[in-house]
Amino acid sequence: MADPRPNPDVLLAEVEAEERRVRRGSLRIFFGYAAGVGKTYTMLQTARRARDEGRDVVIGYVEPHARPDTQALADDLETLPVREVPYRGVSLREFDLAAAFARRPEILLVDELAHTNAPDSVHEKRWQDVQEVLDAGIDVWTTLNVQHIESLNDVIGQITGVVVRETIPDHVFDSADELELVDITPEELLERLQAGKIYLPEQARHALERFFQRPNLAALRELSLRQAARRVHTDVESARRRAAAVEPWATADRLLVCIGPSPTTARVIRTAKRMATALDADWLAVSVDVTGAAASAPSRQRVAEHVRLAERLGAETATLAGQDVADTVVEFARSRNVTKILIGRTHRPRWRRFFLGSVVDDLIERAGSIDVSVIHGEEDPQPTTRPGVIRRPRIDTVAMLEATLAVAAAAAAAGLLRWSGLSDAEANTVMIFLAAVAWSAFRHGRLPAVMASVLAVLTFDFVFVPPTLTLAVSDVQYVFTFAVMLAIGLVISTLTARLRGQVESTRERERRTAALYELGRQLGGVSGQDFLSAAAARKVSEIFGGEVAVYLDESPAPPAVVAGRNTEVAKHPLSLPAAQWTMAHDQTAGAGTNTLPAAIAYFVPLVGSSRTLGALGVRVADMSRLADPEERRLLDACASQLALALDRDRMTIEASEARIRAEAEVVRSNLLAGVSHDLRTPLAAIAGASSSLLGEGVVDVAVRRQLIETIEAEARRLTRLLENILQMSRLDAGGAIPNLQWHVLEEVVGSALHRVGRGLAGREVAIRIPADLPLVHVDGLLLEQVFVNLLENAARHTPVGTHVTVSAAVDGRYLRIAVTDDGPGLPAGTEERVFDRFFQAGSAADAGRGTGLGLAICRAIIEAHRGSITAARRPGGGAEFVIRLPLADDTPRIVVE
Amino acid sequence: MTPLTVLVVEDQESIRRFLHASLAGAGHRVLEAGTAAAALRTARESPPDLMILDLGLPDRDGFEVLRGFRSWSRAPVIVLSARDGEADKVAALDAGADDYVTKPFGVGELLARMRTALRHRSPPADAESIVADRLRIDVAARRVSVDGSEVHLTPLEYKLLLTLARCPGRVLTHRVLLREVWGPDATQEVHYLRVFVASLRRKLEADAARPRLIITEPGVGYRFSDT
């Protein structure tokens, strides 16, 4: 059964790990079981040897309180400057990530891997700094004590009674390429302590002395040795697999741990991690959302904390949805070939277990061939969350008061009923009280309702049950009445409160769905990344009730704020780095995360289909609201809607740009085909005339002059043609975004007239432009070209002596400019075609040929100004060209006087 | 024109040949350079009275030649430029060129520009009165008349007219005019200038649409006619 060939998956995994090693720097951990075993000293000694062997070793950070001999070693090596961070009146010294990147040594020494950085640092933890250094291909040597490993944290807490807050995720420890165990016996360590060779911070001295007890040290030492041994085992395993000496690695266990809101879950998760490590097995952590049941916000938050803990410890996590927890878990476990399920046993009253059953029992019953391990639920020695994050449900005094009033009102109503003699049946009195309980439950939830039911029973007893005005009862039967009344009251309150919870969660879900729908609808209605971002920012800030800034990738330039430029978010100095980090790593950053926690906003990446497009920063008054996974999920959904919309927008733009380019290409080739004939004619004339002049044949002065004039005229024609072609192709290429300025129309027409000059010979041009005509917002050179073309056109198609008039007037919101002549006019039916390219009307004999582009250029220019140009036959004969240009609302009025 | 030494800096052989022929024909001594390096070297060796400079050179930017030459010589420089090179024209004028000629150009036009540029090398001392065509500016009395009848100008109009009229034939860029008339703060508001020029034309010209005194140089500035 054992296959001697290497399993391809294993090989692939090895290759991938190898590649990661090639790209990344290697991590070497000097590992010990307590402060004072000599980790830093050993690291520095090894570093000095490496330096003497010619390697580039630099100290990134070493704790400054080192003993003299350690300090001497440190002084011998190059040391990077540290970052001084002012914090509550003292100056903290921190490892400087930027300095490390600036120096880029081969090996960087960074002491105390588990250290927590000062609040304004890029990362919350030093190990995250180290990860970035490694990613940059720099080798890192560091030191670590065993109690800082996350999965051992609670065990060590139990042994020593000292809880360490600074931990590193197991995967960081496991990813170390080399592990160097620094070990001395506990006796020796205690001797060192006595000799004052170990530095202990003054304020922690007392606690640490309790820590430095022989049994503690022995236990810690054992744990550290075991970790190291396991590590060696793994290395050997890995080497053996690579060598293809594969033995059946049959112990393919797969663990699944159930995650719930119970505080004991954290312990169960850590146990699962240790078990998985011991068995060398994969492990999964799942939580179940029971459909139809509404979990409270704090409990959702605890579940999310636990999921994150499992992730940190290296589990694959999943959130399942199902009617029944046990069924859902078992089904999932089967689908993933899980061999062992771990679940915590929680304290529940036996009667509840009896009536309602327990998940543990169901699970054991249905698991079939899968082993189920029940972990004893003990209070976790270490708080799984930081204080203040989880808020206990507060007792709402207003709700309590209202519930009390409801009972009082019920009492009054019942009293009235009795006193009026309408009914004195006790059943009715009880009903009225129950109504008050039901009302309280529906209105205020469970706790006020429970109080109301107790109050109702007491009031009933006190006021209505003889002997009245005492709590004493004359008839034992009433005890039964009280019991049933209380039971019904409690059931009503539970059911109603649950119903209310469901209604609330449905309403909440509806609100979210509606918000997302609304966002999607708004994003569907706009285009352009600025408008999309602004619409999303507006909607997200509406949903979350805070400030939103959208950063978009502008690489290679730093990301730019495209929406919410005036928010506090955009102004905060840490926002840009947080946004940048979010984009680079596709992960959330900023307030409430491990990266740049000092930022004031929470940043989520905008992940597009091919790359990360930007980041969305959100700041709400109560940032802990964003710790709620439901809220985060909503924010994620909003972010992905925006990313989707931006993606779509970009693709649309790219597609239309490609289309425009293709069209421009077609136009250009058409243009070239069209002009090649027109280019050849003047060239032939010039070549012919000049060769005649060079030849001996032409001696007559008049003929020679004629030939020279031909050359001159044809050259001018060629120039004009070339200019037209250039202009046309520029307009086609979309490069003629007009250089809009405020112009005096009279001046534009004047310089056109000046340019045409003698070309008009014999045609009288009248200019009728009122002096008070508003300024026009145009590209002066392009508009001048329009008049040049129109005037030349008139000259070409009219006989000498024709009157040409240029007139202008305001016509509503347009400026109407007309160029008219009293010549022969346009041939019927060509009013529209004259603007086509290479359209040539039958020309007057003496005018010579045009280029067929002049009027097409006019139209292109006027349309680029959002205006229109039309041609018409004048009723009294002659042609009329009418230009309409839109007038701007903000036309400046300049008074000369 | 008295015979001059003219340096033609142009990389196109054919244009150089045609310029050489025309200028030599007008009695000038012509030096030629096809590259920026050769231009600066030749100019050093035999300082010209006038330079004709094409901005598009194979080895270096023509502006470098202009700036290099201007650093030690005040001799006029006329730039050859393309029709759509308004930005280049303005930049060249700002960098110390005296005038420009748009390609393609005729020899007559070039010689006229050369004459104007040379005249400016010896600017007349602040004349008491300037006369052009039908216009007469009495500088001392701040009076302007057309065909003998006095024309009322606003102070800014007068300042603008005087600024232009003191440099006849020479192109003054929008920037220069705005700075001279409105002060250094108004350099972006070109349309102020246009409105004032239009107003001046209506007061001074026979036909404001066919100006003979204040000529528009599209996209560059204005030129006061010297003919």
C-alpha cells in the first residue's frame, strides 16, 4: 500500500515552501525558557562570528538594559538608529523599520520578537515588523521566550500564575527557518538571578520573582525543550519526505473544533492546536449560525474573537449556517474527512439539558465514526478579549420603570374591574397581569419582562388575594395559581422576547439589504471613478453614521483621496500610510486592527477583479461598533460593491478608448488614401516646372516667370493641404481638446481676415459684430481657422465682386454667427454633404481646387466646442453658413471705462 | 539695410541654401550652422549681427542655443517656427528672441522682420511724441489724436497703447503686456487684455475688424504696426 514515489502534493508543498524561502529572508530564533538564559548574548556572539566571517550583520534593535558583557558585544557591531517615540511623558525606544529598509543589511538582529510596539507605530507587534523585513529578503535573527507562544500561553499561565500579554502567533514561530535553543539549568539561572546578573524591570520585580521559582522554571524548560524537539522532528520529517523515503504517513488525522460564544472556547481552541501539532494534523475551526435564532451582539463578538484566535493559531476557519448545530457540524466534518471533533462542555443546569437536550449529546449521538472529544469547560485563565471591547448588557432603567408602570397599570385596571363589580373572577385579574407582562416583553425584551412577571405575581398576591395587603396566603390553592402565573409569565416573556429579537434581527438584516441595494442602485446610475467614489462615500457614511474617505490607487504616485477630502480621516497623517498598507496587503488596517492601530479610521481594501483599486477608510464616533463582525461584513459588502463599480467603470472606459482608437485608425487611413491624389498633383507641377527651368529649353523671360509662379502657387497649395490634413487628423485623434479662453469675436474674425489676406482678392467682406457682444469661450486659434476656411471657401466658390458678410448676434442661450455671400450659392441638396470630407462642389474656374477638407474641419472644430454649423441656400441667392455656439453662464463682463 | 553678418542656424540643407541665396542676394554675409554645437561655436568665432534660428535641431534644443547666445550677445535673434507652435513662439520671445517667422515664409517677410529687429537694437530715447499712420500720441501731454481730432482714452487704455507704441513692429506677449499695464498679479487674465485691445481699436482704427495699428499675433500677443 505504501507508494515509494513522492506524493505530488507533498512535493508541491515543499517546492512552494522552498520558493517562499528563496524570495524571503530567513528567520532564526534564539529560543529560551525565561529571561536571563542568555538568548541575546548568544545571538550577539553568533552575530559577531558571522560578521568576522565577512557577512553583513547589523543590529536593528537590542534591549538597552543588557548586562555589561552583552553590551560590549553589541557595541562591537553596527547598530541602526532607533525610533524615539514620546508616549505619556516618557520616550520609548522602538525598532525603526524604515532605517532597516534604508540600510538593507544581509542579516538584521531584532531582539524580543514578542514585543508590543508603541501606539503610533506601523504595526502593533514587533513580529509584524519582522515579517516585513523578511518579505524584503533580509535575514532576521531574533530572540523569544517559550511563554510568548500563543498556543502555550494558557498552559504556562496555569503553571506559573503569571499571564503574559505579549504573544506571537504559532505560525510565526513555526515558520522560523532555524531554531537555536539557548538552555541552562534552572539552578544556574537562579544563581544568575541571585548574583544580580539578570535585569528585571523595577515595577515588575515582585511579580517576576514569583515567576522565577524552581518548579516554574523546570516546567517552562520542559516546554521549551519539547518545542525544540518537535521542531527537530518536523525538520527530519520534512527532509525524509523530500528524499522520497516515504513511509505511509497514515496518521492523516484532521481535527475540527467547534467555536461558540462561551468564554471556555478559547481554551478548547488552544487544546485543539496542541493536539493538532502533536498529531501533525490539519485542523479546522467552525462556528454555526443557527438560522432563525438571533444571537446577541456581545455573543457574536465573542464568536468572532474566537474565530480570529483560531486563525492566529493556524486553523482553517469556517462559519456554517444550519437549523441544528450538531447536524451542521457533523455534515461539514464528513465532507472534510474530519477524524476528531473537539467541543467544550459548558455548564448548563441539568434540567435544561434534560428538556432542551445539549449540543454535546447530539453531537456524540450523530457523529458516527468520527471521534468526539469533550473538553472540560473551565474558566479561561487569560481573558480572551481586551477589557472594554465587550460590553455587558446594561440594565436599562427606563425599560424597568416602564415594565413596573405596566404592572401598576394592570393592577389599577384589575382593581377598577373589581370595584365596579363588572367582574370579580380571579382568572380575569390574572389575565390582565399577564397582558402587562406580554406588553413589557414585546416592548422591552426579556429582562424587564421577567421582572414584570415576578412583580405581577407579588402585586396579585398583595392586593387581590385574601388576606389582602399582605403577602400571606390563606388558601393553599393560590400557591398553585402563583406558580402557574409565574411560569406562564416567564414563558410569555421568553417567547415574546425571542420573537422581538427575531423581528429586530430581520429588521436589521432588512436595513442592511436595503442599504446595499440602495448603494448598488446609486452606483449603477453614475460613471467616472470620482462620482462613484463620492456616491459610495456618501452612502457608507449614511449607513454607518460617520466619516468616509476613499483612496484610489494612482501608482506609481501615492494613492489619492477621491472622495471625502475634507474629512478628518483624510487630514489625519496616519490615514495615507494605512490606506497604502491596506492596498499593498489586501487586508484591513487602521483603528481596531493590528496595523497602524493609532490611525483614526478603519480601512478596508477595494479589491477589483485584477488588482486592488484602493481603500475605503471609515471613522465612526464609536469605533468599537466596527469590531462587530456583522458591521464589518456590511462594510466589506459596501467596499466590494464600490470595487465592482470601479472595475466596471474602468473596463467601460478602456473598451470605449479602444473603440475610439480603432475608429481613429480607420479615419486616418481613409484620410491618407483620400489625400494621396491631391498631394501628387502639386508635386508633379512643381517637379515639372523646376525641371523645365533647369533645362536649357526655356529662355523666354516671361515663360520662366510663369514657371516660377507655378512653383510658388503649387507650393502654397501643398502647404495648405498639409495644414488641413494635420489639423483634421489632430481633431480626429481627439487631441483637439480646445484650449478654451475668453475671446473677443471681432478680434478672432479680424485675424482670420488678415490671414486670408489677398486670397479674397476682389470680394468685399463686411463685418457686422456689435461692440457689446459678450466674450466667447473658445479656442481662439481653432475658431480663427473656422473663419479662414469659410472665407477661403467663399472666395473659391464665388465670382469677383461678391459681397461676403460676417455677422454675429446673441440668440437665446447661443451666439449665432453667420457667414453669408450673394454668390451663386450651394448646389441644391448639398447643404449637408458640403461638410463631408473630400466633398468637392463644382468650383469656379478661377478659384482652383480646394482640399475638400476645409468645411469638414469647420464642423469638427465647432462640434468640439459643443456648437453646431449648418449650411443653407439663401432665398435671394448665395450661401449662408450659420454657427451656433453655446453661451456660458459665467461669461465675464469687463468694463473698460 | 547696411550689410550684416547673419548666422543661419537650421538643420535642413535646403532651407539653409535658400536663406543663404536670399540673404547674400540682399548683400549680407551669411554664416551657416546645422547643429546647436556648431551654432554656438561659429557665433563665438565670428560674432554675428543677427541670428536666424530654427528651434528644432538634431543635437540639442534650439532654446539652449538661444539662451547660450543671449548670455553674452544682444544681437537680434529671429526664430523660425511651425504654424501650430504658439507655445514655442511665446517661450522663445520670453527667452530673449526678438521675433519669429512662421514656416513657410517668404523672403520679403523675413527681411522686413530683420529690419524691425535691428531697429530695436538702438531704441530711441523716450520720444515726446509717437506718430503712426493717422495716430499721434503726445507723450508729454498724455494726449492721443486720430487725424488731428483728440480721442479720449481711459488711463489703462493709454498705458496699454503707449506700451505697444514704444516698441513698433515688435511682438509683445500677453504676459509682458499684462505685467506692464496691470502689474505682476494679473498674468493669467488674458481676456482683460483682449477687451481693452478691442476697445482701443474701436477708438483708434478706421475699421476695428481690420486693424492697422494694433495687430493680433494669434496665441502669442500683439504687435504695434510700424508701417
